[in-house]
Amino acid sequence: MDFRPLNENQRQQLIDALRGNAESDRAILMDRRDTSFIGASDEVTDDEVISAIKSVPCHY
């Protein structure tokens, strides 16, 4: 995996999403394929929640 810094627009979107998460409980969305930031949302679908839970590695 190679490192690519965020451009100014992406950086500001991420800062706004983090602030929205901290202040208003907005969900931060990530791309399933490469975990890149894709935005924020007030509501998340059940399928997105299930996919997020399945993506967490379990080592028990």
C-alpha cells in the first residue's frame, strides 16, 4: 500500500466529518475496498452496519 497525502479539499471534508461525528454523532463513511474516506451521513443503512461488523477481524 502506498501513502498518498490528502489534497486540501479532501482534508477539509475529513475535518468536517470528524467534527460532525464529535459534535452531532454523524457517521463517518469509508470505502469498503480501500478504506478511503468517502463522506459522512446522519443515517447509515442496515447493510452498511452489517458490512462494517463483518469487516472487523476476530481472533478468538
